Amino acid sequence: MALKDIVEVKRNDAGISTAVGILKQAFGEAFQTGEALRAQHAHTTTYIPAQLPDGVLFAKSSDDVQKAVEICAEHKVPIIPFGTGTSLEGGVNAPAGGISIDVSQMNKIISVNESDLDCVIEPGVTREDLNTYLRASGLFFPIDPGANASLGGMTATRASGTNAVRYGTMKDNVLALEVVLPNGRKITTAQRARKSSAGYDLTRLMVGSEGTLGIITQITLKLQGIPQAITGGVCPFPTLDAAVEAVIYTIQMGLPVARIELVNALQMQAMIDYSKLDFEPTPCLFLEFHGSETGVAEQAEIFNEIAADLGGGPFKWSAVQEERTKLWKARHDAYWAALGLRPGAKAISTDVCVPISRLADCIRDTEADIEELGLIAPIVGHAGDGNFHVLLLIDEENPEEIAMAESFVERLNGRALAMGGTCTGEHGIGQGKMKFLEVELGGAVDVMRGIKRSIDPDNIMNPGKIFTL
Ligand SMILES: Cc1cc2nc3c(=O)[nH]c(=O)nc-3n(C[C@H](O)[C@H](O)[C@H](O)COP(=O)(O)OP(=O)(O)OC[C@H]3O[C@@H](n4cnc5c(N)ncnc54)[C@H](O)[C@@H]3O)c2cc1C
């Protein structure tokens, strides 16, 4: 499959036109068919071309979702769940048309159980809104993808972010889900208990299912206490290799970093320009430590020694919240900063993840490949997890460049898989990575197909994503 090719799914024109009529009647203003709105719901941010749904329903409750799914199921019409539309692999595209069910207005925080450190929310709540709401309680939710995504979308893509090295990914932080299945039936996958051996783990089946098995209408999340003390800062290194070695030593010696993010020199330059940072454009690590006041100071000093042994430093760290907030805002804006390196270019965001012991080899070979091809492709990553992004900035109109980028992505994914890694640490498969999933998991993808067929026999739930049927 060429990068711009996407799997064709047969369109059911008659069913779609009937369902659109019924949905208009049933939902009135909440159901819209204007082209601009439909285009917005197929926006992919990346090189993947948009494929518009035929209508958009703004659901306000799980009952709305259930009713719409029943209508679509009866007429065998595709349903594309939509959170905030920030996914990077064409997840919200509608290759066979159908109805985008936008859950952004389902944004209630239903309960916060402070003594149990959990909360129950609707799927349209965004990660930033949840943390703003929680602030007074002394609790926070740690998963932080670069975008202010919805927690439904984050659950559906098994997202993670800069804090994953300490707090895990969505798979570690979702306790239970309410899901509307493709036949309209509503199920709850678990209770609020911290652990359970009760049957198949349907919660984890739904986490990462990318809207292909049902629409998540309620989420029970684990929360964390805001640490007593937080320190953070940036440490420069003479080479990317030295920065990566510092990450590996830090993780292998068990230093409890909360965040350890790698930024190469080109990406650093982009962030300096975009976020007005006062640093030199050399390879850097962005770090944060959580714990007691003496603990975090001690950890920062131990890291300083690791960095110095590798020719890096000085590690300038601070406990002042405003300074840390500025740094992490810049880190979260890394994608937009990188786009500034080549105005008008389209981005291909790779996100391989390898076992930590292979990280240096993988990044070294990848950097050499970028240099040889002369691509504009900054590197940034959640290096503590072995996960890094190469953001290829390409001219869509230049076939030679596209071919070069394609072969680069093939080699990068092949390299990561040969090292025991994965083609996607956090963005998911969507449309963009389908062929790499087959290479990575082989026969296991057939088991996924079997599960999909048993839950969604008419293939109406986000068809044309993850794998072909
Ligand atoms: C600048 C930028 C930085 C990013 N950084 C990161 C990062 O650090 N880590 C990371 O993991 N990702 C990152 N991403 C990708 C993206 O933010 C995540 O994939 C996020 O989880 C998508 O959430 P969303 O609400 O935008 O979902 P959408 O894009 O709306 O949907 C994503 C997928 O989930 C499905 N879906 C959405 N809501 C539901 C629901 N309620 N029920 C069932 N299925 C649903 C959709 O059908 C689609 O397949 C980044 C994206 C951008 C643009």
C-alpha cells in the first residue's frame, strides 16, 4: 500500500440516504449534513487525505448514541466515533461514508471518588478539562498526549504521553467502560474495583479498539495524588547518541523519572523558534521528577552525574511551576513547532517503540538514514519508554519525495520490528499503519478479525480501520 492509498470499503448508498433522513427527523438540529462540518470531522492533520462522512450527529447522552446506532445498524450504515479529531492515522476518516457520531458534548464529569482515587466521566471530557476540574482536590490524571484530546478518543487509541514512563498508558489507567455495541446494546465492562478476575477483560479489549468495536459512552479512570514536590528542567548533550545513552542508564538504574523526553538538535531549533525558548539548538532531554522535596532534589542530582559522565549538562532544573509549565507547553507544541521548519509541507508522524536496550541502535540507524536521504525530519520522543517520533515533512506534490519518505518509513518500521519493537507506541493503526500491523503480528491479526466479526458482523463500526476484513 502506498502511503496515500487507503483501503476501499464498499459504500451502501441506499442505506445511507435512508438513515440520513431518519436521523434528521429523530435528532433535528443535533444532526448536520453541511459540507464544512463534515470536512472538519474527517480532518486528519497529516498526509492522509480526508474522506467525509455523510452526516454528523452531536450526541448529548448515551441514549442518543444508542438510538443513532440502532438506526445505523438497521440500515447497515457505517458509524465513525469522533472525540476531538486529533488522531494521526486517519482514525476519523469515513472511507465508505456514513455517520460521524461526535461525543464532544458528552462532557460531564459524573463523579470524583477522592478516597478511592478514581472518577467516572463522559467520553467528550478532554484531558485538560479533567485536570482543571480536579486541581482543587489534590488529584490529577497523568496521561497527556500532545493534543488536548478527549478521554474517549484517548481510550480508543490507547494513548499515552510524556508521563507514561512513570504512570503508564491508557491501558493502565482505565478501570471500566460503558460501551454501545454495533447492535445498539449497552454494556459495562467492569466495576470500580482496582483489580478483578471476572471473566474476559473486555475493558482492555475496548482500550485501543479505535472505534471498531463500539462507542465508549462512559469511562472510569484511575487518578493520582499531585506529588508533594516536582522538579524539572532541560539537559543539553553534545550528541544525540549521548542523550539516548543517558536515557538508557537512567531507566536501567531505576531512577524514578516522571518524564524523560528526547529532542534532537533540529527539533530543538524548531521549538526555540516556535515557543521562544532560551536554549541552544543541541540534542536535549526534558526531565521531571515527582516525590518528596529531598527525593526530587536527590534524583535531579543523580541524573546530573549521569549526564556529566556522558559529556552532557549542566542540567538546569527548577521547582518553580511557571518555568516548568513553559517547558512542557513547548514540549507539547513540538508537532506544531516542527511544521514551522517547512511551511506548507504535510507531516508523516512515525511512532515506533523498541525495548529500551535497543533504543540507541534504533535512533542511530534512523538518524543516519535521514541524513543520507537529506529529508527534513526532526526527532522527538518519549524516550524513557523506548518510543520516539520522526516527523517527516514532505511536499505532497513531489512524487520522488513521497517515494523516498515511503521507503524510509518501511525501513524504520522494519528496523523497530527486528529489534522486538512495534510500529506504533501510541498513535494506533488507523488507516496509515495497516500493512505494518500485518508484519508485526501476523496470525494474531486473524484473531482480531474473528473478534471484530463476532461483535460487528455487518462491519458498520469504523470500517476500513486497523485491518481489512
Ligand atoms: C499535536 C499532536 C500531538 C499528539 N501527541 C500525542 C502523544 O503524545 N501521544 C499520543 O498517544 N497521541 C498523540 N497524538 C494523537 C492524538 O492526540 C491521540 O490519538 C488521541 O488519543 C486522539 O483523541 P481524540 O479525542 O482526538 O480522538 P479522535 O481523533 O476523535 O478519534 C481517534 C480514534 O478513536 C475513535 N474514537 C473517538 N472517540 C471514541 C469513543 N467515544 N468511542 C469509541 N471510539 C472513539 C475514533 O473513531 C478514532 O478511530 C497527538 C496528536 C497531535 C495533533
